[in-house]
Amino acid sequence: MTTKSDAGAANSNHPGGQAPPRLSQEEPDAGHLEEFRSAPIDLFWRVRNECGEVGEINLAGTHITLLFGAEAQEKFFRAPDEQLDQAAAYPFMKPIFGPGVVFDLPVEQRKKAIRTRALKDEYMRRHADVISAETDSMCEQLQGSGGFDLLEFFGELTTYTSTATLIGQEFRDDLAQKGGEFAAAFQDLERGTDAYAYVDPYMDIPSFHARDAARLKLVELITEILDKRAEEGRRCRDLLAIVDSLINEGGDKRYSRSEITGMIIGLMLAGHHTSQGAASWALIELLRNPDVMASVVEELDAIYADGREVSFQSLREIPLLEGVIKETIRMHPPLIILMRKVVKDFHFKNFTVKVGDLVAVSPAVSNRDPNCFPDPDRFDPERYSDDRREDARHPWSWISFGGGRHKCIGSAFALMQMKGIFSTLLRSYEFEFDQPSESYVDDHSKMVVHLKQPCRVRFKPRAATAVTPASAKRVREREEEEAAERPFRVSVDTDLCQGHGVCTGEAPEIFELGDDERVHVKDDTPRKELRRKARMAARYCPNHVITIEDL
């Protein structure tokens, strides 16, 4: 067994800084691998408590240095791709995407591959109608009272919403007869993310066999859809059709069906897994906190009291529900560790992580840092109210979606998708647990975290409830407060901007999207009458890169 002190002594002569301290209690050969597979969050806390800001674990010869605290995590997220490579850190993603797709591409090609106009602001404004319609359609299938498994219900629903919005309505319609198969295969694919991939991503284990079978099933389903379109002579305009018509980088042939499937998988990961898990946990937390549930339902009743439809505009005006979703993701992050492979030596304070090793941060630990989130184990949606905004005040600690330019590009979509789903569900049905509250737990044996099944709830149609004058008054007061006009200065951190263009839609008088696909400020001291627009732009910026200061 290698002890922490032995490791430190053996590696203390690294040029440019000390080697990170190694966590104790390693197993021969396997190091900390089995602990990583069975109790990863406990392992990360052990590193934090034993080693401090910087500590190393050993996964059967793969060395991962974990960073803790806002300062270290900002350094991690601001590092360029040429120093910390995201793709090389995830060996289990290559068999999921397939060779030559997204995570198997060079850095610059990868940047181009993951951009999708479906996540730009002008398209996001259209998605609310689609999400609402898909939720209504799923609700029609519930019919009366009964029960369902959270993962299965939200898995199928987010499959439809994600495909209809991110890929196209035509593709979603083609999935109508295969939606259950597609959702089930996609879930098996995500479960093939066992930490044994750091030893061998093609190891002979059941979850990898299921992963490979699921990918073949997805290729089969995509092929059937494309073949049927060809037989019927249909000329579609969705993203699947566009990808099917593209010529590869060499210019000599079209992409194979396997490669096309990998691209579709890459797009859907932005809108499926996070929303499926977060929606499931949000309903669980609301049932565990009935006072919060009652307040959210009251908020929804007040917002939709005038008969308005679920829309892009209405989905922005649900602060408590948004707080519930953000708090759910804080407490139950979909990824519990974010990693990069070191391409050029990475330095932090007195420590150096050498080329070839991995460096990582943990949302599961950071999101429960008591220095940033008081009483961190308590479910408290008010953390995101205008006077607290703990996510925006601690952007390098609230890292549920990652951070910096590598922050999940689908984060804004995921929030809108979940607000749209619950705007319909909570006004239509009442829910209750169908099993003990403590039985709803995550399965941390995989890198992509899922709830353990069964995870069932019961539902019944909700009785009509009148909107109280007090709730409607709160909505009006909030709108009036947001309209306050004071002189101000605005700035954008262009290093972290992902070019969603939300701000250009909210305040085109102030912001513009440049040729570099980053937002720039036209006038840093706009007219005070534009302050409310600037506030909306800052509030809804997925990366929180806009700063507003009083003059």
C-alpha cells in the first residue's frame, strides 16, 4: 500500500511545483477504484478532508487530482483546451459516441461539432410551445388516477421534447412508434459509464455489453427512419436529414449510419439526461417538502390565472419553480465529477499536475460547501431569490452544469424544459409517494448518475383551485420591482461567453453577437430606461457572464 506521505516524498521533486498529496488507504493494484465505484461522493469528501484544496486518487494506475474551493475550481474552468482536454478524460464516451464523433475529434473540430443553432436564443423562444404540447400529450396518456415510474415517465417525455426541439419535429414524429424503445435504449447507453472504463472501456462486464447492444439498437432505429424516408420519397428538413446529407471532412463520402447516430446521441445528451434525472428528483423533493409544493402550485396558478398559455415569456416568470429546479440540481447534480486530461502541466499554488494525468472537480462536493451554501443539506429554493442568488454569487462553487466556456451548452434549455413540464403537471395533477420516501436514492456506480429503480409515484387529477388575491399581488409587485430605473453600467466576461445570444434577444439595444460568436456590449452605460432589459439579460444568461453595476 502506498501511503500519502510515501507518495509525497516520492514525487516531491516535480519541476515547477510539488506533486499533489495522495489519498491514503489504497488497495494493491486497484488503488481507490473500488471505492470510486461503490461510494464516490464519500471518496471525494475524504480527499477534501484529508488533503485540502488539492488531493490525488489512483484508479488502477490512472491518477486523478481533485481540486476543491472556488479559487482552484475557477483555475480549472478557465484553463484552455490546449492545456486541459475534456474529451481525453472520458474513455467511456468513445464507445457511446463511436469513433470519429464528438469526443473522438481534435479540439477545434469538436468545438464545431457540438454547436447547434437549436440552442440559440431565437430558436429557444420557439421551444416552449413544443415542450408544452409534448407534456400535454403525455398527460393525456395518464387518464384518471394511477402511478408511474419516474425514470420511465420523464425519460420518455424528455426523449420527445429533446428530439422535437433539438433535432426537429419530423424526427420526433418518426419516433412516435418507437419512442419507448428509443428512450429505453438511450437509458441503457447512459448506464454503460462504469468507472472500469478507466481500466478498459471494452471490458467484459454486463453494463458494457448492455451499452453496446443499446448503441446497436439506436443505430437500427435511426437506420429504419432514414430508410423509410427514402422509400416514401420524403424530403425532410430536420437536423437528421441535414446530417445525412453532409459530406465528411475528407470530402469523399457521406457519414455512416453509426456516425450519424453518434451525432444524434451527442445532441440529445444536452436535453435528455439532465432533465430526466432533475425532473424526477424535483418531484421527489416537492413531495418531501409539502409547504414548498403548495407555494409552487400557488405561484403557477397566479401566473396562469388570466388563461395564458405556457410560452417562452410565461416560463421566465416562475422564480420559485426555477429555484426548486436549481436547488434540485444543486443537491442532485447529474454528474458528480468533471474531469480534464492534462496536456500541458497544470499549476495551482504550490502544486503541479503533470502531463498525462487527470485533474477534476466535484459538483457533488462543491454544491454543498457550507461557506457558500448555508445549511447545505437543506432543500431551500429561496437560495435563488433576487436578494440571495447563491448560484450567481458563487459561480465557481455552484457547478451543477460545470462552468466557464465548457459549461453545459444545454443548461438554459434544460431549465426551460423542466419549467415547461412542471407548469403543466403541477396544475393538472396531485402526486404522492408510492414507496417510502427514503427509498428514492441515486445509483452512483456509474459515471452518469441515475435514480435507482423502482422509483414510483401515484397521481390523481387535481381539483380546481381559485387564485388567492395575495398570490396575484406578489406577481404584480415583482413585475413592478423589476421595472425600477436607475443609472447603471454593464459588462460582459467574453472569455466565458458561449454565444447563446439570450441577451441580444432581451436587450438588442445593449448587446450584439460578434463574428467570434461571443456577445459584445454596444454601450457600457446605456440609458437608464433600459435597466430592466439589462436585468433580464443578466438573469437569463446561461453562463452568468453579464455584470450590472449602479452608477
